[in-house]
Amino acid sequence: MRLDIVTIFPEYLEPLNVSLVGKARARGRLDVRVHDLRQWTHDRHNTVDDTPYGGGPGMVMKPEPWGEALDAVIASGDPGGDGDGPVIVVPTPSGSPFTQETAVELAAEPWLVFTPARYEGIDRRVVEEYGERFRVRELSIGDYVLAGGEAPVLVMVEAVARLLPGVLGNAESHRDDSFAPGAMADLLEGPVYTKPPVWRGRDIPEVLLSGHHGRIARWRRDQAFRRTARYRPDLLERCDPAALDAEDRKLLAELGWAERPDGRFGPTAQDVEE
Ligand code: ADE
């Protein structure tokens, strides 16, 4: 997979040389190219921003450097070999949510171009222009505003890279991830333990030493339900009741959850604090 990142802070992307993504690059699984947007400016001050039309605070990134940068990057290759060009990923708090599902979709692409912006964002005409010829995804990593799109790029690249074949040491290790598509899709992952068996007087749950795979799987599922009910009740309310077995239902009842008239599960009335 090829990734191009155009930014005014190339050094911000240094972490892409480290750990999982760094190793994937070294092994040739990822071809990451970081470009300095200012190389596509032509004035003495390498200006990339200007005041907003219509007034208001802050500065807006000028369209010309972005246009030249994207033209140059796009003209420099076709790793998919299909002439489709890259998917252009525009990090913005005004985008659609970047989720595990988005990461899975992006991981299937041969080429992504990221355009992290500073200031109040990029002149709108850039998205319009490239949106006519390419697939543009405007994506937000959460409901908070960062000073720029570089940290979101690091987040998205890591989420995508770990899904690529041969990048994670153990191909199974994202199977049970919270948010991974599959049987546990709507549940958060429960707690994990390693050696020693006793640490500061604290034992690990017996069942994990039992060697009984069925019981261990059941315990893990229960823990996932407990954690999800506590931290992300919204996920549990969305889950399909058809995916729940008798044990799940029993546990949910214990946690004060019941099936509502609309067929979804939710906390029962007596549990809702006045
Ligand atoms: N740029 C600033 N805040 C952001 C966010 N939450 N997601 C994506 N890009 C951003």
C-alpha cells in the first residue's frame, strides 16, 4: 500500500518510522511518502494561508499550493495499476466519523493521499475540484477539535496499517478487537492478563487457568458485556437481539438490562436514576 501525506509539518509524521508502521515500511509492506506543502509555494515567505472571505477569526489554507501538490503527487504514480488514482483522505472535525469500518475500507485500497490541514481548514474548492475526479473522504477522528490534521493522520494510518496482511505479528490478533466486524462486533474487549499468576496479592481469574476453551470463551464474552454495559451502553443498545444467546440474556438481566418493545435491549426502568 502506498501512502502520501502532504503537510506543512513533515517532522510531525516522524512517528511513522517507529514500531508497527515503521517495521511495515522497512519490510516493504507500506510505501509512505511525506511531502512538505511549502515546496509548492512560489513567494518569498512560502505562504500557505490567507484571511477568510466573509470575515471571521483564523486563517484558511490557500487552494493553489494544495492544487499543485495534489497534481504532482497524483501524477507520480499509480500503485493500483487501475488508473483510479488514490483515495484522498481529508482529516477534518467536520467530516464523517472515522471508525473501524472506515479503517477496513481504507485498508483495501492500494493508495491513500492524506491532506492534513492547519488553521481553519483548506479552501473548499480543493475538495470540490478533486472530488469530481477522485474519491475524497472527509473524516473526523472524534468530536473534539485539534490544532491540525497531522495527529488524525497518525491515528488513521496506524488503524489502517495494522489491518494489512503481514503487518501484525499474529494475524489472529485483530480478530477479537473491540469494533472488529464479527460475532463480538458491538462489544468492547474485556480485560487481559499475563504472568505472574499472583501479583501484589492479586490472582488472575481461575477460569483462565482451567484450559477449558468453552468456559474461557464464555467468561470473555461475559466480561465484554459487562464492560460494554458500563462504558458504552450505546453500543449494547444497538446490538441485534438475534445475536444474543440464552447466557447473554441472563447476564444482561443481571446487569439490569431487558428487551424493550422495539426489540432492542436497554437498561430497565428501575435502574435509571431519578
Ligand atoms: N482536525 C482537527 N480536529 C480534527 C478531528 N477531530 N478529526 C480530524 N481532523 C481534525
